[in-house]
Amino acid sequence: MKFTEEHEWLRVEEDGVVVGITEHATTQLGDIVFVELPEVGTTVTKDEEIVVIESVKAASDIMAPIDGVIVEVNEALAEDPAMANEDPLGNGWFFKIEASDPSQMDEYMTEAAYLKLIA
Amino acid sequence: MSDLLETPLHDFHVELGAKMVPFAGYAMPVQYPLGVMQEHLHTRAKAGLFDVSHMGQVIVKGADYGAAAAALETLIPVNIAGLGEGRQRYGFFTNERGGIKDDLMLANRGDHVFVVVNAACKVADIAHMKTLDVEVTEVTDRALLALQGPAAEAVLAAMDPRAADMKFLDVTDLTLNGVTCWVSRSGYTGEDGYEISVPAAEAVELAQALLAHEDVEPIGLGARDSLRLEAGLCLYGQDMDDGLNPVEASLAWAIQKVRRTGGARAGGFPGADVILPALENGVDRRRVGLRPEGRAPMRQGVPLFKDETGGEQIGFITSGAYGPSVSAPVAIGIIADGLHEIGTQVYGELRGKRLPVTVAELPFVPAKFKR
């Protein structure tokens, strides 16, 4: 698993990279009440804002961590946004992206480096 | 946050694990470890304890209650003289243009008027009242706590049984935890509850005693905001301000007949030449409740349109959030007169998209006041 400074996590699976946000991020955001996900098939560019999250406190965005095409989104999360608080690294995932340049993953942190960042 | 003021409960909040934020010049708890959503739901289900000591507590004294009331009526367009002893009432200061300078609660405490004003406006409010020929004293040695929710009566009555005899908007002295407190049966959540003015030195012990009850949790400003929004209660500076008159702010109900045209003490307050005709003839825009369709909250500043595309802006959202008890987004906004009827569908523009919003009845949750 890789981590970004924007508190996203990326997990490489056979058919794409699964992206979510870390427990640290969900704790900071507070109770998440709304998630707007991109449409499957959308071509996205690294650092493009593609997800809107609203917590009880404020609205924030999630950016595409890499270039690629959205191949799957977590519809269950849109129905029950609290899943992002309850299980951020599991059922609370956001979208799956087919990377057009997997080497973009290289710049991201290991879990150990990320934990150091938020410590 | 060193230049921020602190309430007498500051260290107590920190001990409880509160996240402290700057608010109206004070370091205030925005949430406790329970979190905004659970704090909100707990208050509606049981009881929540709020520190609202940042608000201004002011004693206004004249030769007698009537003299103080008469003086205040020159600044406030409500019936203060006719307020019974031991009763409280909502009101506001108006300006020369008919706008609202601040909103407040007024109580007849026998020989004086007890006024509670917003923290952000209190310096200006006190200076404003000091222009009157009465004695205006800010109470700086007392904290203000609010205990809100369906369990509030039982919790407070266990300390002083007279709490149960109070009706909504009654004010009286109660002995709580051995201390004489000035108590009103009112609040800012839409729930039954009390506001308790307690000597600063005794405030932490009283808060501890209240929190010792299993039904009571400490509640921060985050949940206070979502609770008041669901209850349809205005936040000064957001849902109304010095550019909006009371009729536009849908607060005409707070101006009793006696202060309106034809009443025994009609007018005589700043902006009466704007407000009195507005009461008779109507206004061009009004504050309303709004229910956005779907799940996306529409927050302060979201523009409103009549149609899905094109057309001029016809209003804007002044407060909006996800309503934890409603389980949907709720909002308050200002909308053009004519589109303010309940059930009217308009559109809010969110992130470049116009999404349906329906004008809705306030409050969004039924008021639970003990009348």
C-alpha cells in the first residue's frame, strides 16, 4: 500500500489501483455525510479534483493521485458515507483507477513513511 | 490562541478532550471526543451540556422594572414593558435602516431586565444600551451553561425540584449544587431545556455535577449549530444581519401588536419608519427553510435560482448543513418574495450544477418546548 501527502491510500490490485482516504483523514474530517464519486469510464489526470466529500464540518475534495481511467466506484459508500469513517482502509474505499503510467506510484510513501508524517 | 479569551470552564473542556477553536474572540469547544454527529443525536435523545459563557449577560436597571423596560423599548421593537415577572422573551436591537443589530433574550427578573446577547456583538450591544438613561451592568463574574434535551428536566429537578415547575420561557432562581443560579427554561436547540447563569467560581463544579448524570454529555459548538439549524433558529451574522429587517428575516412574530402601527406603544425604536410599513405592506425577500434534494449539503453562500438553467439569482443560502436528526441536508436562506411559499421548488448551484431545493416549513424537527 502507498500513501500520499493528501492522506489518500493506494492499493494495487490486478485490474486497477484502489484509492481511499486514511483513518487520520477521516478523523480530521469528522463524520462524513456525503460523497460524490466520479463516473465509471472517466479519464482523470493526476491532481484533478474528482471526489467531493462533505463532513458535518465542511466540504473537501479528493484528487486523482495518478493519471488513468476510473474503472469502478464504491456505490455503497455513496449510499452510506459513514463507511469511510468506520472502515477507511476497507469498505470505505472510493474508486478504482486503471493507471496509464504506473510509475507515478513511485513517488508516494510507504506506510511507515506516512505514519511518520502524521505523527 | 494566547490572545483569546477563556470562559471559566476552559480548562475543564480541555480535560474532557475538547477540540478548542477561536469563536467570537473566545477559545471554545467545537466538539468533544464523542464527535459532532453523536453529540447532536445525544442532545435530541437525552441531554447535552453546553458552555455558552462567551455570551453577554447584562443587567439593565432603572427606577423600577417598568423604567428599565421603557428605556429598552426605545432600542428594541418588542413588548418589554408587558413582560410578566419571571418571564423571558426573544427580541433584537434594530438600526436606523430597520436592520437587525443583534438578537437577544430578555427576562423580567423583578427589579431589572436581564439581557443575554451574542458574544460577537456584546461590546457593541452594551455600548448601545449605555446610551440609555438606565444602569447597564455587564455580568462578568458568572458563567452561562445550557442543559438541553428531553432528559434536562429530570436531571435539573433532581438538584432542585422547582425546575420541573417551570414552563417554557419561565425564569427563576434555583439552588443547583448548593449555589443560587439564575435559570430560564429556554435554549437554542429546539429541545426542552434550561439556561443556567452560575457564579464563575462554582461553574466547573456544577458542570461536573450535571455531567455525573448518565444521561448528560458535553456538547460543542459544532452540534450547537446543527441543532439550532434543524430547529429553524437564526444565527446572527449569518441568517440575519444589519442589512436585513425583521420582516425580511421572518421574525415579525417577535414584534407584538402593541409595538406595531395602531398599538399603544407603536414605533419609537430605530428603523420604525422602515419596519412598521414592512409589517403592513410586505417585503421583497424573506428568510425561509430549505430542503436540498439528495444528500449533498448546501452551505452558506450557495446561490439560488428559479430555473434549472439561466435566469437571475433569486436568493442564497445563509446556513446549511447535514441535519443529523433529519438524516438529510437542511438549510436556511433568503429568497425573493413570491418564491417563499412552502413547497416552492427552486435550484441551488453547487459546484457548477443546479440541484433542486424545496422551500420547507421551519422548524425541520418538531419543537419540544414545555409550554
